[in-house]
Amino acid sequence: EVGEEGDDGATVSRAVGDGKGSSLSTTCRTALVPLVVRALFGRLLLRSGRGSSKNQLAGKRATVLAALGALSPVELGTLVDLALAPFAHLEAALNSPASHPTAAEMEQEQEQDPELSAYDHAGASAELPHAALLALDGVPLTRRVGVARMLLDMLEHHGPKLRPHARRLARVSLSLLAHAANSLAAALPGAVDVSPLPPAVRRSTRAVSDTTAGREARTLALRLCVELMGSFSEEAAGGEGTVPSPWHDGVILCALPMLRALPTHYTQAISAPLSLLTAIASDAFLWPLLERPPLLHCTLSTLSAKKLSRPVADAILDAADALLDGKLDLTGAAAAQEEEETDDATRGRRDSLAAAARAAVAFAEGGGKRREVDPARAALPSPLGPHMGAFLGHLRTHLSSTLGGGAAAAAKAAKAGGRGAPPGGGRALALLCRMAPHVPDGEDCGALVALLLPWASPKAKAPQPLVERVLRVLAFLAPRAPQAGGVADALAAACGGLRSRGARGALVEVFCALALGRPELRLEHTARVLLGLGAHATDASSLGPAASALLGLHAEKQGDDESKAERAPKRRARLDELDFDARATALSLAADGEFLKVAGVRQLAPLLHALCAELLGASDDLSLRHAAGGSLARLVRHAAGRAAALAAA
């Protein structure tokens, strides 16, 4: 009945149940389950009649494997034996004495390519006996591809239940990958994504006749290794419990040509080598693999590719986001800090910098739902730390190609798309929010500011969420950029052109950060007025770190109940209601006489735009409108008087 056409899932359920509530005795189950598995596996091999097309075979595999989901790990051993039956000679050869390149050949390769000096070439070669790969020459290519697909489906449906068989599957998968890589190298010796292979994994195999099918076999084998690495990394390596292991090194060395070709050949779709990087980045246990070149370097450089699809870019940025969960050296002087560990002043500065970075990240990520940080990743040093400079350069190139390079490009994109930035830029900006506190001062910081600043201009007509995201990044880049004064001048018009509350709050944070970080710009009074004009009856924790510091609210953030009671409003205010007292105070300070004596264009321009917006806004409070009109008139008279004095001089 099981071998006939019909509902395989219902048949298996009647035959073996779920192993717990089944009416079968242990003895009967032990005898019956292998028969059921063999009957269903025969259905998978049947390529005639209904369901024999290529697409329908995948559905048939899914149905049968789902029906076998109630089997125990031991009972699944029969399925593993049947799936690996075509590789009987391969498995026999894997236990025979290895035949691998000599030590002199491997030393010569290391001298030619210093990137590979950190790999265990001897161990990786021992994982791939020469006789094992020769045994695969006798297995047809179509069968190798079919078995690889079968094993991937088994991992998808049975997952943790295959843990007892992980080492066996891992050795077979690595052999399939090495054979496919060597067969392609023999057929296409000049292809960049195929050769050269390191001597540790280089073998004499038969050249593949169909290179397209050969590439598919290599891709499936690498995906199989990636799945095993992500699910059973320790078991796949032989239970050694350390990374890297010879098996891990063998996988990376076999995939080395594909990794090096990532920036040129794998930019349009999620590829197997990119899946390898994302699997390693998501698991802190595998992070040591990224400490050696060229895996991380090749992946990050893909961001600089001229034509990069959005899924590929998002996958790389997601991997970098996971790596940022680790510990980063914020000061760039870890050795000096270790030497001065007993210096109280040094420890205090380091703790203050770490606290400022945490506050910066919390504000830059905005009010959205924050991703939970993996504790295992947070406890380890991030492999991205040594590559931070290179990553910033590639990210800057990616943002330049995604968002455009100036106000004209921003405005053109807004008119063409109707929604501002092209798709994909928001993900890079979100990642830059996390990196903003760690961007070094100088050219890198200034270049990113020059790239992002046009998108905050009202001329760009970018959507408010994008403007808010850009301003949140600028709040921590602008004070450390060489063109900090130019940032204040460029954002003056935005003080009267932003409509979203979040964007206005981020803009005020930029001016507060410039006032605190660059006192020579004399923007403290301007920042206080802008902060008062946007005040709401909300908790002070909604303010950014710079705005809180400017108002002296650090005591409230630390839980000073007495300070909160002193500053509490005298009347009960509704949530998010405008703080009329603070706004009235700000309007009176906008035209303060002492301020006008020393203020220049840089200090007055943001206030002029803000007062115009206040006067023409939709506020129903006539007293605030009258106050805004009076302050605006005084500022205009002051500006006219200064202009007349300059003309007379």
C-alpha cells in the first residue's frame, strides 16, 4: 500500500504513527520502519508516470520527507544509508590512507599567496583522500546533483534529528564540493571563479563535459556544506569543539575561487559563497573563520561593485550588522589602554566614551523595534574591527551609487521616483546609524557627511522618514567632520521645512551636537531656542543625548526623582501635547538683545526659518503666533540695521 500512488503522509501515519502513541510494539516497529522507508525512497527514485517532471520531483521529495518526520534519529539512519548508497566507494575511500600534496608543494603555495598561510593545509588535505575523489568520477553528474538536492531537503525537513549523522554527511559533502571544484578547474582552467585551487584541495579528476551542470553541482555542494556548518558545526568537524578545524578549512579552500570572484561574478543574486559568509557571521562560534583572509575582505568589497542588486547588498549589510554585535575597540588603542589600566583618568575617559557610544546608538536607531543582540556575539571581539576602515570606504561607495552624490542628484531621484531615495539606501543608512559613533574623525567622517547632507535639504524633497534617518546619522558625524560649520549653514533652511516630528527632533539634535562639540561655532543659544520651539509634554528620555546634555537633564536620565519632581509641569498635560510654556520662552529668547549683539548669519538663519514656520504653522494658539511675529520682526529689523551699517562702512 505504501508503494502505490496515493496519500503517502496518511499511509505512513497508519503504518508507524509518531513513535509515542503508536499501537505497534518496539519489535514490530523496528522491523516495519526500514521497510516503510525503503518503499517511500523507491517512490522518490521513480521517474515515470505522474509527478515525474523536474519541478514535481521536488514536491514529491517534500511530501515523502515530511511524512517521515515522525521517525527518530536512529530510524532516520536507514534514509541516510539509502541516500548515500551511490557513494559507497567514496565512503570506503574516505577511511583509507590519504593521498595529498607534499609539504613542499603546500609551502610553495603559501609563499605565493600569503593570505593562505594561516590555514591548516595538511589537515584539509587529509579530509580529501585522492582515492575518494577518483571514486566520484564513476558516479554520473546527474546522480551527484540529485543526491545533493536530496540531502538539502533532508536537512530542511529533519534538521536536528540528523545530528548523529552529521560527520558522515559533512565528509561526503566536502568530497562533493572538492570534486566539483576540481572538475570545473580541469574544464575551465582560465575562469576566474574556478581556478586556481590551493594544492591542499587540488586533485586530478575527470574534467566535466557540461560546465553549466558542473557549476550547479558545485553550488549545491557548497550550500550543503553551509547548511551543515550552520546546524552541526562541531559535529561536522568531527567533534573537535574548536574552530577553525580541518573540515572548515577544506570548505573555505575549495570555495576560494568563488569567494575571490564575489565582487565580479556574484552581485545579482544570493549565491552560495555569500550564504557561507552570512552563516558564519550569524554564529559567534564560527567567528574565528573570519579572522583570516580573504573571506571577510572579499565579501565587504562586493559593496563597491558597480551593479549590485538589493538582495545581495541587504545580505552583506545584515552580516555586518550581526558582526557589530561584538566588542569593538572604540578608541583604536587597545594596547595602550592595557598598559595604562591602572590610570584612573584613562579608565574614566574610556567608560565615558563607551557610555556616549551606547547613548548614540540608542538614539540613532530611533523609536523602532530594536533587534535583540545575541549574548554569545556580544561577549566576543568583533572580526569587523580590523576591517572597519575598509568597510567604511566600501559602504561610502555603496551609498554614493544608491543615494546619489549631491543635491541635484537627490532632487532628480525625488522627482523620478516620487518617494526620494531609490530602494536599498534605507538599509545602509540604518547600519550607518549603528556605526556612526565608531566612525573615525577626519576624511572618512567628512566624506560621509558630504554624501548624506544633500538628502536633508528641503530641495531634495525626500520622504520624512529618510530625512529623519539621515539627520540621526549626521547628529554624530557632523561635530567630528571638518565641514561642521557648513553643516549648520546647509541645515538652516530645514528648520522651517520639516513637517514630521521625528525629523524635527533629529534636526534639533544635530544643532545641539554642533553646539556642544564645536563651541567655536557659537550655536548654543540657537540650539536652545530650536529645542524649545519643538518641546512637547513628554518624558525627557525621548530627547537625544546632545539635547539632554544641553538642557542639563542627565540627572533625570539617571533616575533622579527629585529633579523630575522639580521640573514637572504645574498642570496635567496630555501625552504629546505641545509644551506652551517652553515654546513661549523660546520665542522670547529668539530675539534676545545680548544674543543679537554677537550673532551672525550662521546663528540667525536657522531662527529666521523656524520663526517663519511657527508664524505660518497650523497652531491654534494666537499668543504663540503673535510672539513668533514679534520676534521675527525684531530679527528682520536687526538684520536690516546690520546690512545698512555694513553698506555705510
